[in-house]
Amino acid sequence: MGHATSQRIETLPAPLQGIVQTIFDWIPLGILVVLWEFASGTFVAESILPPPTIVLSRIVELIVTGDVFSHLFISLFRITVGLGLSILVGVLLGIGMARSKPVENFFDIFLSMTYPIPKTALVPLAILWLGVGTETAILIVFLACLLPVVLNAYNAANDVNQSLVWAAQMMGTSERAMLFKVVFPATIPEIMTGIRQAVPIAFVALVSAELIASNQGMGYLILTSGQIGNYPRMFANIVIISAVAFVAVRGFEEARNRVLVWT
């Protein structure tokens, strides 16, 4: 939305600002749905690209029958564990690299070498190690989400106000206490930004892994529906996991804003 439009919205009464802002936010999605409806049966056969109305009916069917929930819960469990591990390891590693030159030298080469590799390319190797299933999906999510958390934690720890560090040292604060009382609190905003970047990556990595190495989960449902030519069901599952990812991102943004008020 342009700056001029934002200014016009700000001139509206407060109760209307949120409503108008929401309408503007959803306009691009509305345009996409209209184009999708027009393209289905016009440029692309309905059997391959079912219209949104049919996809919506399949979504309702999946929800009413409950067929989607067991797979959705499995996918969310895998994302939660993989993302949670990447946050834990990423924060410790990022701050550790910023505070210790030997730690930085040791892990910098590893991170630089693994960064360009598409994490889905590691799925065959993960299958050899862990087999097909939850462990492989969690590993791929963990690897995909690790780097943005590490980088943001590292940059934040490097940018900590040196005056705060010197003041704490003059008061006799130990290195361990320095990490928990000075460095970590100062890095929270950047760490939250890294996690915000990692959340959508987690969904992409999870579905990609489940398409290749799983017999459960949303990626598996999408794959099997496409293989048997049930494209309305396939698109329905894609829309469901996309909607869940959208809610997860927006929910985290709201939580982040509330946390940052106190930092």
C-alpha cells in the first residue's frame, strides 16, 4: 500500500481504520482468487486446475469428516520440534560465535559451506540415517531454520552496546552472568526477527520433506492426492497448510510485538 493511501486511512475515525486496513490487506488475495476462477476452465482444464468454489467444498469436506486433522497435527508437531530445536541451538550458537573467536572460527566454515545447499537435497541422506518419517522431517526443518536464527543472534550479540558491557565488567559481572543479564536481553529483538524469518521457512521445508520422505502429514496428503489425480483434494490440502502457515506467521508477529513492548 502506498504512503498516500496510508495517510488517508489515518484520517478516518479509529474504529474504521482497522476495517479499511484489513480490506486493503486482503485485496491482492481477492484478485488472485478471481484470476484463478477465471483461468479454471478457460485457459486450463478444470480437471487440472479446479476452480476455487470446488476447492472450497473439498476443504469443508476434509474439515467436517476430520480426515485432515491427524495429518495436520503430525505436520505441526514436526514443525514445532524442528523449529524449536533450531531456535535453541541457533541462539546459543549465534551468541557463542559473537562472544568467542574460537567458536566463531570453528562454526563459520561449517555454516558457510552448508548455507548454499538446498535443505531438501539432504533428504535422501537423512532417509539413510533416520529412515522415512518424523525424524527425517524434523531434521530438515531444523537445518532449514537454523541459519536465520544463528545470523540474527550473532549480529545482535555483536551490536550490543559496548558501554553496557564495560559497565557490567566494572561491577565485577562474570562472563556467564554477562550473557544472561546483558547480552541476551539486548539481543531479543533481533532474535525474534530471526525466528519470524524461520517460521515460513519451516513450513516450506516441512512440506518439501513430507513430499519425499513421509507416509503421514500434509505433504504426504498433497502428494498422494496428486498421484491419483484428485486435484480438488490436492489443492484443498495446499490451501489448508497455507492458511495454517499464514496464521502461524501472523500469530508470531502479534506475540513478538507484545514481547518487544517490554524490552
